[in-house]
Amino acid sequence: MKTAPLRTGALKTASKKAASLDARLDALRTVRDLGADRMPDTLTTELDALLARAGSRRALSADHTVVGLFGATGSGKSSLLNALVGEQIARSHVRRPTTSEPLAVIWQPTGATALLDWLEVRHRHTGTTPIDARASQLILLDLPDFDSIEATHRDTAERLAGQVDALVWVVDPQKYADAVLHTDFIARHSRHGAITIVVLNQVDLLPASDVQRVLDSLRALLADDGLRGVPVLATSATTGQGIESLRSAIGVLADARLAQAARLEADVAAVADRIPSAGTAVKSANGLSRQLVDRLGVAAGVDLVAGAVAGSYRKRSGQATGWPLVSWILRFRADPLARLGLGRLRSQKKSDPELHRTSMPALNAAGLAQVSLAVRGYADAVSEGLSEPWRAGVRQVGESAVESLAPELDRAIARAPLPTRGSWWWVLFAILQWVSVLSALVGVGWLLILAFIPVLALQLGAVPQVEGWPVTTLLIAGGVLLGILLGLAGAAIGSAVAAHRRRVARKSLLAEMNSVAQATVVEPVAAQLARAAQFSAALGAIKL
């Protein structure tokens, strides 16, 4: 009969990965820390347990290899242990209730005590001759039946299945296909193929012609469990069949001293398979952040303020460059910026823009809704491609920023540097306007003298003429016409400059909106995206 050899190749592969165990455990810690509130609590607890178990096992003897014999009631684990060791150990421990507590057989006690204490194995037997020349530092465990009606027996078997360095699944011809065996135990350790041996025990109960058929059936079931290609050995504690092959297989595990690292590698890989991916954000945040700033600007009244800057400039330009006899009326018109608590009034008061509040109307329900929709839309857009728990985290960060945005946006408007200074050309136009006024006044005064003060009129003589036009008429008409032309030109220039200043003011205001958006929304959201990326990178490092 042909039995499957031990997969030494798989163990060698594990040995190549042993050096990366530290890196994978570090990556697993990163995954646990970054994803603590993004994973189910049960999975987080499992990660904590695995990290604690890995740390504890690596702190204990690295020379000893712990191999556990696991099986159902009647599989013959204890008899197999006796056959492997060559002693009737079960009989020598008559005080030990049958299959109720684990029993350890050791051949090199030095360094094993602390390890067995950690495994909570109280019953210990020191063997005389190792089962294989390569297994002098082997610790062989006979474990309680995992299908026992006693819950404590099953709990002990499950606990130690997660702690031993290598697993030997002992099955018998009657129960080798039991669904509970495969679903609840073997399949759960499908990642541990490199440190797994399966034993079909009690083959002496089968007709010789059926042994190979049962072995093939068992291998097919194991393949369905995810353990394709694991060594499957046929043994009989009664006849001694296959005992030497099993001793040799266990000796290979013990000699390599790599089962511990391979076990932890498999544990990490197994838990990584169940960690949900964070996904990958698929959109660039740059363009989306500009859209966010524009929408926040609309809600905060950037266009209103920019329009007020333009209106304020036109008002003051009209006062400075309009015909003095009528431009004074503009002084009674309120300055648009002053109504908002901005502009020259703010500068004159020298208020701290970080503390200053504008006189703009507070955001109403519609405005707050605009802000909320803008932030939520940004969070949803930049988190597209992430899994739902991570997208929810990004949304939560965005929503938490909405409450503080309203006053921050108002302060941003208050501290924005607005173009409120006058223009140099105002002075030139003002001088020319007064020249036009004086010209008209001289002409009018001259006519009044001629009409009402005859004595002075005689002294002044006749009014000079230019091209047939009296100088007085030219002075009056020229002054009025010049004033009108200067007023029209000043209004045109003022409107052009006001439009430019509106654009400058809007740019300045949006820059402040951007600063607020970056600090309040974009950077916190970016931190969450970076967290998701780091989580994905760490998870990818585990799965390499």
C-alpha cells in the first residue's frame, strides 16, 4: 500500500517565509490598530488574541516543537500515542481521567516547563527514547476528544488546536467522513497545510483491498476542506502498520524547527482571509476639493461680499470723481461693505480678523443645508471605491465638521484681505472736476456782475468773444460739459475697476474658504483616506 510522503517542500516554503513573520505580525498590528472601528468586534478580538498568542509563543522555547494529536471519540489517539512512544503511557497515568485532560510526552524537559504551563498542560511524561532521531526536543500532546459530550473537553481541544505548532488529525474508518469533523475542525485550519498531518488510524479494521479506496476518499474530503496535498498516512496501533512513517513525518517537523513560524504564518494568513478589504479610493481629491470650496463659497455669501466690494468702490469712485455739485448726494448712500461690517470700517477699528464677526446674516436652514450637502457630497465622492465601513467613517468625519463650519466661514470672510483702497486717478479727476466747477462759476459770476453791478461792468468792459462766442458762455458751457464728460469717464473707469476688484475679492474670499475647507473638511477626510490606504497596504503585506 502506498502512503503519501510528508510535504517537506511545503515546510521549506514556510521556512523561506519565516524571516517575514516579524513583518507580517507588524502589519497585522497595523491592520488591527487602523481598522479597530471598521471591523466586527469579534474579528478585532480574534486579532488581539492572535497577536497575544504569537507574542507569548515566540517568547517561549523556540527549540521545542509542539505536535498535537487531535481526533474524535474512538479514533485511537491514546493507543496511537503509546505506539509512537513505545510505552504504555496511558496506563502509567491511571489517575488521569480518560481523554479528559491533555497529556504531554517530552524528551528534553529543559525549557519545556514554561511552554507547557502556557499551554495549560498539567499531565506530563518524560520519554526515554525519542520517537525519531530528529525529534529529541519534541513535545507530543494527546488531547481530549473534540466531539466529547463534555463541553470542557471540546473547549480544551479547540484551544490547543490554536496553540500547538503542528496538527496531527487522527481519524478512523468509521468517522473519517463525519461532517462535524471536517466543517467544525479540519476545514477551519485549511491554511495550516504546511504543519498538518492526517492519519487514518485503525486500518487493521478494514479489508486490505479497501484501505487505498478509503485513503483516496479521505484525500478528496481534505481537498474540499482546503487541505489539498497534505500527507495522509495509514496506521494501526495494533499491528504497528505505518507507525514508523508517522514517526518520520513528525521527526521532519521537529527537526526543521520551523513549525512554530509556519504555524504563526498560517494563523496570520487565515485571519487575514476574513478581514474585509478597505477598498481603494478611485477619484482624485484635488478637483473635488475645488468644487467643495465653490459650494461653500456660495453658501457663505462670497458673491454677496464680492459684489459689495464692487458696489463700495463704485460709490466711493462716484463721490471722488463725480461733479462736486451733485456727487455729494452719494455720501448719503450706505456703503455696501460697511453694512456687512467689512472693508474700511473694519480696518479703521483695527479689529482682529480671527475674532471679528461680520454683519452678514447668519446662515439659515437653507444655508446650513447647502453646507451640509456640499460636505456630504465631497465625502461621498472622494470615498468612492472604499468599502462601506470606511466610507461611513469618511462621512462621519465630514458630518462632524459641518457644525463648526458656519462660524468658521464667517471668520474667513472677516479676515479675507479685500481691495478697498481708493485709486490714484480719483485725485486727478477730482482736480479736473473742481476746475470745471470753477470755470462754470467764473462764467456765471461774470454774467451776474454784468447784469447786476453796472459800475463793475463798465470797468470790465465788453465781454471778450472767441469765434463769436462770449467767453462767459464758453466758461459756463465748458465747465458743465467738462464736468459731465469727467463724470461719465469716471463712472466707466470706476465700473471697470469695480468689476476687476470684484474678481480679486472673490479670489481672496475663496482662498480663505479654501483654508477653512482644508483645515475643517479636506485634511480630516484625507487623514481617513490615508488611513484606509495604510490599512490596505498592511493587509496586502500580510497576504503576500
